[in-house]
Amino acid sequence: MNNKLSLPLFFLRISIALVLLVWTLDKFLKPEHSAVVFEKFYFLGGFGETVFLILGVAELVLIGLFVIGRFKNITYLIVLIIHGVSTLAPFAKYLDPLSNLLFFTAWPMLAACYALYVLRDEDTKFNF
């Protein structure tokens, strides 16, 4: 175990989980916003509120497992895939960078998700 890595990896895990938690809360508190996002960026429309509540519950379970460092091979990979898809989905926004600056913040987080996945065996701080 590398003690120099354990704390930075823990902070990566917590900060990534915080972003995911806000996205998840959006599904519970504003399912209509989630519906717009799914239709606009993922071309998946027609979902009712129940679908977003089910997705939200599933995401809460994932985030919980992710935060406590359980099933790292699976949970860290799912987080990486979810964020990878959400980073690539709004590709058109990257073609007009000065009008869509906030979309570019997804790239460092994607790099953080990748780093955490690759270094998952070193991520040992506060794992259960």
C-alpha cells in the first residue's frame, strides 16, 4: 500500500461521488429536467417520472458502494463509464467552446475517474 496515494485517491473518490450525488438528486427533485437532459443529449425521450426515480435509487446504491470502496472492480468501472458517456454525449457543445465553457469541466473529472479506476487497488483509505 502506498500511503502517499491513499489520501489523494480518497479525495478523488469523495469529490466524484459528490458530483454524482448532485446528478442523482436532480432525478428526484427535478425529474422533468432529467427528462430534458436524456432527450437532448442521449436521444432517449418519453420517460416518465417513475423511470427517473428508479434510476435515482440505482444511482444512490452505486454511489454508496463507490463511497465506501466496495466492489471496486465493478463500481469504479461503472462510474467511469457513466461519466464517460455523459462527457461524450454533448459533443456538439465542444465545437463552440467559448459559449459552453462549463462543459469542459467534464474532462478533468473523466481523467479523475480513469485515474481512480486504474489505481483502485491503491485506494484504501476509509474503505469498508
